[in-house]
Amino acid sequence: MPIYSRVVEIISGQLLARYQFDSDLSDTQQNTSDGQWYNSGGYTTGVEGMCANMTSQTQYISIADGYPKIGVSSALSMGTVCAWVKPTVITSSDTVYSNWNDGGNTAFSLSIVDASDVKFYFRDDNGKAITLQESCGYLLTDGYWHHVAVAYAIDGVCEIYLDGCLLGSRQADFDINDFSPWQYPMLIGAGRNTTDRTQAGTYLQAYVDELRIYNYPLTQKEMIDIYRYQYPESTFCIDDYGKQFDFNDDCVINLEDFANLANSWLSSAVDHPYLLAFVSEWLSSGKY
């Protein structure tokens, strides 16, 4: 009986590309070629070190062999794209990171819409697409840095995050696993013209820093860790089990919550004299 063997590539979670924009456009993971400025972009102080300054309209960056791309563990079937952005002007739809092939096949776009919405568009080789757009409820042109991210999985689950918070998710009705190779370079700060994909459009006027691409969907905790690395004083309420004990909604479970619980006991203890006396005495003591 013949014996056959196959080499199987094990997919492990990796940071595939990282652009820090510290006065150059290199990928510090050294997995892609250096980016190229179009229309005289530059650098200034960023959220960490230096950042890319593309605040004048039509400035953008092109990456010839950028991620995500097809292939096992190459982040097109599943992954995360995230970046710090500080927009100065938002028009109807300004693109953070994208690429579009000719025709109706493979496309990928993360953008900011109407100054307060984050939008993700994803299309496979068969023209099947998913659009996820969520509002954060405030203007992203507020002069602060914001962390924008999309995480997507091969089973079609897509999630949009802003500043560590999950804005929304959507389940695609198709598996994210059928793509064509990119015909053109990936773009930072621009989309591609709808009538001529060789030309850029929908420019982002913003400062951009720490753009990262992973080959797996980051969890909400990982998104929070990235945000809190820059803003450690921030608090997040993501523990669904713990929320049921946080009676004053301050994301902390302590004696103040127990006092709120005791007040609810007091309301329900009217017909139980001994319990009413105990709770009343404890609340009046102020020892909480």
C-alpha cells in the first residue's frame, strides 16, 4: 500500500504589516515593500512618534504588494485592519484603506462617512458583497485621535470598532474565501475611481498613524488594549456577566453597588419587618 504525505501550513495569528510613519513609509514587519507618497504628503507629530500628514486633499500612499491579499494566512479571508486617524475635514465618504479590482469582483474598503460613521465594504470574486456602516454619535473631526478598525472572519462575521468600542457587526450570507489577486496597489488615504480604477479618489484629509494589518480578527479585548495603550485612563464595560451587578453603571463593582442593591431590598422588605430593620440600620450607618 503506497504511503502519501502532505505538507500542511498551520495558520497562526500574526501581525502581518505595521506602518508607523516615523518619517518613512516602511513596513516594520518587513513583509511588504515601502509605500509611495502621491501629491507630496509629509510627516508630523503623531499619536506615537511621527505620523503621516495627508491633510491636503489628494495626498495618499500607495503600497505595491500590501495586505490583505489572497493565500493562506494572508488576511483577505480573515483579518483585521486598524489605524489611528485624526481627520481635519470629512466629505461624504473618505477612505482610510482600500483597493478595488476592475469589474465587480474583489474589493476592500474601510472609510469614514459624513464625519461620524465608520463604513466597511467587502466584495468577493463572485460579486457577493457586504456593507457595514455604523455611527459613533459624534463628529470625528473633533481634533482628537481616533482608533478605527474592522475585523472580519471567514464565516462572514464582520465587526467595526471605534476607540476600542464595538460599533456594530454583521453576518454575511456568504463565506469570505473566494478572491482574485489585486490588480493595483493598496491605498492608504484614498479609494479608487469608479470609472477608472487606475486613478485614486474619495481622499481622506487627516493625520494617520500606526496602521496595522493582522491575519486574524482581533477580539474586543485586544481592540481595547490597543486603545488603552495610548489612553490608559479609559474605562470599558464589556463583561456581560459583571454588568448585572453594576447597579450604578460606572463600570466598577464595589460597595456603592451593594448600597444600591440594599435599597432595592429595602423597597421589597416593607412586608418583612426584621429584614427592613436590618437594611435600614445598615444604610443609615454609612459604612459602605
